[in-house]
Amino acid sequence: MIRIQDLSFRYRGSTEFALSRINLEIPPGDFLGIIGSSGAGKSTLSYAINGVVPHHFPGDFYGEITINGLDTLDTAPETIAGQVGSVFQDIDAQMVASVVEDEILFGLENFRVPREAIESRLETALAAAGIGDLRKRTISSLSGGQKQKVAIAAITALRPRIMLLDEPTGELDPRSSRTIFAYLKELNEQYGITIIVIEQKIMLLCEFVKRLALMDKGTLMMEGEVQAVLRNGDSLQAAGVNIPRVTELGSKLSSRGWYHGELPHTLAQGEAMMRDVLSRKEPPHAAV
Ligand SMILES: Nc1ncnc2c1ncn2[C@@H]1O[C@H](COP(=O)(O)OP(=O)(O)O)[C@@H](O)[C@H]1O
Ligand SMILES: [Mg+2]
């Protein structure tokens, strides 16, 4: 369980708070997506969860965060890393090895995964990220998207109780992005790993996560089930987040009485909605 209580944080030297009065609970097994425009404080919130704030980025820290009972202020980030596996937005800063397999082995050895389990964990993680063929490559020769896959493989190989990923698909094409999200979902469902993912692609988030949290100007504007958050299209738009086009269409059809079901957020749901709408013979105004 992650418990964030009245969290505010201002980076040293800044006049503005990057986070203000955040309250959020993330239960075990949750799959939470965090959205918000650039500068909203998403990365800073992730740093606060894994202890990088304030241990590596100092500043004024108010409130409290506990990770399974550990207070992040009193706990070294290296210890928190045993509970929370992080994929940072700045992938290059994250890499420690020069060859792909070593990057993954480093974590496995560091976390004392039994020797006999190491090879299968390594292979599984590489295959799931779709980078089995990159195993012997040097990291410096990889593209940004390939590095993202390596970072994700390195964290998933460790199977931490909690995974925190900051825009892990920022440099990936749509197909690779979906592969990564499908894998995260599998980890969430099969192993009960809590997943927190910061992501700009709202369609992708809506399709895979259980809950959404919306950040704007350092505050947590909204948090809840995907459907519930999507219903607040105006708040999302005010925070600079565009709701999926198919949801927007659903919302319009709904407000005009054409559609009464759940708002769609995937194409398949959109198709089902359109079939439903098209099966109606009478336009809604006929009844007025
Ligand atoms: N290392 C830092 N030092 C000072 N200010 C920072 C630092 N990192 C981020 N900020 C500021 O904190 C605010 C939130 O940034 P960030 O958490 O990166 O937002 P997001 O990830 O949502 O784009 C921004 O105003 C940004 O300029
Ligand atoms: Mg960020």
C-alpha cells in the first residue's frame, strides 16, 4: 500500500511548489495511470514515491509518504528500490551497464535473485519486451525506444511488488507501446504487482489501467475509475488533457439522448456504441 498524505514539495531554489497538498492511496494490486500536461508535477510525484525526492533532489518537503509502512523520508532510496522498481523518464541516466544483458543481470544480482533463476528471468524479461535479439548489443548503439524496452525489461525481471514507470513508451511506436502495456497488465493480473504508469497517450492508458489520476499545476485534480474520470471531460480539457475522440463522441451522443450506455474509451467499445446508436430508428428529437 502506498499512502500519500498532504504531500507538498518545492525544489530547492524554486519559488513555486512542484507538488501541493497531494492525498492519494494506491492499494496493492492497483494499476494506476497518471495523466496531466507537461509540468503538472507527474515526474516529481514519481520521484517522491521512490524517494529520489527529497533524497537526491532536495527541497522543502511537507506531508508524508509511506510505502508498505516505510516512511520515504526515513528510508534510503536504495531500500525503497527493493519495493518499488522505477523506470525513469530520463532513460539514459538510468542505464548502468554497457551491454543489454548486463543491464538486466546487474539488477538480478543486486537483488540477490537465486543463481538458478537468473537465466530464465533474463530470457523471459527480454522476450516479453520483444528484445531477445538485442541481448548482446551495446546500449550506446540502441535507439531511444530500444533503450526504453531494456529499462522496462530490467525492472520487470526483478518482479518488484510495485512498478513505477514514467512515460515508458514515449519513444515507442504504437505497436510496441501496446505490447509493453499488455505485458504490464499481465504482470498486474498474474503476479498482483502494483503498477503506476505516467503516460501521455490517454487511449493507451484507458484501455489498460484500472484507475486514473489527473494532475494539474502540482495538484491532484481527480482520481478514480477510468469511466468516472472520463466522464469529467471538461476538467480533463481544462487540465490540458484531451479525452479520447471516441469518448468525446460518446459523450455528445449521450447528451443528445442517442446513447445511454457506458462511455467508450477503446475502439471496440466505440464500435459497439455505434452499432447500438445505428440500430435506433428514431432520432431522439422525434420524441420531443
Ligand atoms: N530538478 C528540478 N529542479 C527544479 N525544478 C524542477 C525540477 N524538475 C522539475 N522541476 C519543476 O517542477 C515542475 C513539475 O515538473 P515535472 O514533475 O517534471 O512535471 P511533469 O512530469 O508532469 O512534466 C515544473 O515546473 C518543473 O519545471
Ligand atoms: Mg515528466
